[in-house]
Amino acid sequence: MRGRDDGKRLGAADLGGDLGERATLVQFSSAFCAPCRATRRILGEVAGMVPGVSHVEIDAEDRLELVRDLGILKTPTVLVLDADGRIVRRASGQPRKADVIAALGEAV
């Protein structure tokens, strides 16, 4: 997980779900994306391990305006949000569990 964003913030209305108490893992996926399924499993496991962290999956095809606004170019793309919904990390492709845990360190 690498890269800082420009301080953009996302709220419950953007995500279609509540922010995590401490952090939120936002996954942009598409229907026929095999790495998206593995990413869903990894992020779900991490969210289950770390109190106050939630995982929200967004279908990129259903939310094209948000995808364009955020510059999402491929799926899966994962954003790590802090408790206020500010984007603190972003990565494209299937992440490693250790990298997701490390990235959460910046958010909580």
C-alpha cells in the first residue's frame, strides 16, 4: 500500500455505508475481477482482526462518477480512510495482508 492522496474525504453517503470508528478500508471492484475476490477476503479478515476498522466494497461500474472523481483506474483499488474519512493511503491490485495492516497504522 503506497501513495498519499490529496486529503480528499469520503463520507457515509459516498461509501453507501458507515465509516469505521477508527478506519475504513474501501475497495473498488468490478464483476469479473478475480483479484477483487481475494482482496475482499483479505480486507474482510483485517477488518475482523482490528477493532474499529470496517471494510466497504464499491462496485466501480455502479459508481462511475465517484470512480472518476477519485481517479480510480483499475480494480481492485483500495483506499485507507482515517476516522474522519480522509484518504491516507491508496493502492491498486491485490494487496498483501501485512501491507494492509501496515497502512492502517497511518490511519488509526
